[in-house]
Amino acid sequence: MAQFPTPFGGSLDIWAITVEERAKHDQQFHSLKPISGFITGDQARNFFFQSGLPQPVLAQIWALADMNNDGRMDQVEF
């Protein structure tokens, strides 16, 4: 997690991923064989269920990740 100063003093904690983590996620995305740059909601669900996280947590993650609410994910959303 990276720390960045704020104009109000203190710092702001944000989630940041390393270059290595980004490469891993990109590889995982491409392993799902996206069509026209997208994976379907079903593909994403099947992949993320493998994490073992509870369904309500996965639903929250999906709501945050599917930024344009189109029911599919591109590489950035993934």
C-alpha cells in the first residue's frame, strides 16, 4: 500500500499494485480468452469463485470493478 500526502496534512493510504502483480493479473485475464477485449460476467464469476471468498464479498467486488455496469470486464476492470 502506498502513502501519499494530502493538502490537509497527514497521508492518504491507497491500494497500489506492483508491476509484477499487474503482470500476473494481465496473464490471468488473458487466460480467460477475452473476446474483443472483454470477459463475460459468467467467466469472471467462475474465475473469482476459485478465490474461496464468500459470494457476498465477490458481489461487492464486482460492483466496484464493473465500473460502467455493462456486465462484463475489460483488462483494466479485471
